[in-house]
Amino acid sequence: MIAADYFDGRSSRRHPVHLGLRDGAVVVEGEFGRRSAALDAVEICTGAERTPSTIRFADGAICEIRDSAAWAAELAGAGIGAGAVASAERRWHWALAALTGAVLIIAAIYAYALPWLARQLAPAIPSAVTQSISDAVLKGLDARLLAPSKTNPQRQQEIAAKVAALGSPGASLPPHRLLFRSAPQIGPNAFALPGGDLVVLDELLALARRDEDVVAVVAHELGHLRHHHGMRQLLQSAVVSFVVGVYLGDVSTVVAGLTTLLLESRYSREFELEADAYAGRLLLPTPASLDPLIDMLLRLDAAHAKSRAADQGGLFGAGDLLSSHPDTAGRVSALRAMKR
Ligand SMILES: [Zn+2]
């Protein structure tokens, strides 16, 4: 008989017992009484370093064996040793492998399947839906962050005309509507809403040295529209927050937070490069080529670096073009490569 501690699974009380194998059954005896169970009805785990070997009964009771070596000898003596124990360990290894597999699958869904699905779905979403999302977001922004533009209507029209001229019969621009607003706390920026509303801030006009600079930034935003980046990002985030919400049991706050989510999330590096490439194709044939876009990327980067230093973060601290900050150099060299 081997010394062990028995826990009945209901209280934390430790019962000193002796245990052994008799006729293919585990027998446990002590002051608490006596119980036995067929070997295939218990879970046997041999202890690793410092952890005791255990026998788990179907009702949750556990025996902790202090002398693992004696127990291994007892199992071996009964002719069940290695195999049965190894299978218990194998079970544990399989559980770990299954868990690792599940984590990898979820990561792959998040990194590949979800973006792929969003890419397929976004263009198919009826424009009435994307427009109503845009309207709601714009309404919220106008109420909280944006003020009417002070740019005179004639300059607004000139810029709109130069943007429209970027399109050609062979390459039409995505449906869009230029809107001018002012937002000193956001700083120089422009952003496109999924429905096609493309907001240009007075602060961006102030940073620009000529209309072509503004047109270049708008061309980049048109790239986001052409590739449905806003909607794709919204779909991906919506699925993630929905799943998280269901998991945490709180869907309503998640749904209410979608607007904020759309605004706060930055475009990925891939989206920025895609928008740059689209803008590059539009701007290459123009007299100034890609220089205004390159110039504006660098100036925006510098301007936002300054405002970051002054700690003006907040809702739109990231903004659109700024989101590229760590990668401005990479984007600029990609555009220069396009010029050649
Ligand atoms: Zn962008």
C-alpha cells in the first residue's frame, strides 16, 4: 500500500489514506472510509518534477500520491504501467495541441479571412446603407468637432473643379462630394466617409502652398473611397466587436460604439499604400506629377509631429494622413519609385 492524500472534491479537507491496485481497480482506504474504482474509470496522471502523481475519480475526488516512484512500481507490477499512464499524458498533450490549433485558427481568421471577407462584402453594400452611415457620422462630427469652413466658396469650387479634372473617360473617379469644414483641434487633415463625403479642413488649406497640394491629398482620399477602405475597416471592426461583445455578453454598448470605432480606428499601412498608389496613378499625368503629394506627406508628418509634442491627441489625434506617421518615409519612397 502507498501513502497518499485523498480530497473528496467537495471540501478542501485532506484525508491521509493508503492506496493500491487490486484486480484492475484502484482501492483507497483511510479514516474517511474506503472506495474503489476500475482503472479505466479514473484519470491517472504521473507527476512531473515537484508535482505529485494524481488519480482523479469521476466525481471529482482526487488522490495525491506522495511517493510517485512507488506508485509507478505498483502500476508496472500490475502490468498496466507505462501504457495507461502514457495515454493520460498523451491526452494532456493533445489538449494543448488542440488549444494551440484553435488560437492559430482564430489568428488566421482575424488576419486573413476577415479582411478577405470585408473586401468582398464592402463593394456589395448598397449605397443607401453606406450613405446613411456617412450621414450619421458627419452629423455627429458637425455637432461635436467640425465648424463651418471659412474658405471662400469660389476657392472651394476651384479645388473641386481641379479634383474633378483628375478623372478621365478611361478612369472615372469614385462617387464623392467635397465638403469643407474647419477644426483647429484636429489640425491639417482630410478624410473620406464611406458614403463618399470627403471632408477637407481649412487647416489643410492653410498648410498647402498651392491648390495642387490640396488636390493631391484629396486624390489620396479618393483612393480610400475607390478601395472601400472605410467600409472594409468598419466591417472588420464590427465583426470583431460583435464577437467580443457576444463573448462578454454586452452587445448594445458595442453597437452604440461603432461610430466612435470608425472614427478612432486608423487605416492599416496596407490601406495607406493602396490609397497612395491610386493617388499616384491619378497625379502622374498632371504637370506637377507626384511632387505635391510627397511634399504634403512630409509637411503633414511634420505638422502632426509638432501637435503630438504638444499632446493634442484625442478623437482625431490620429486622423487619416497622420496615421501613416511611422511610415511616412516608406510611403514617400514608394511614391518616388512610381515617378521613375
Ligand atoms: Zn489615408
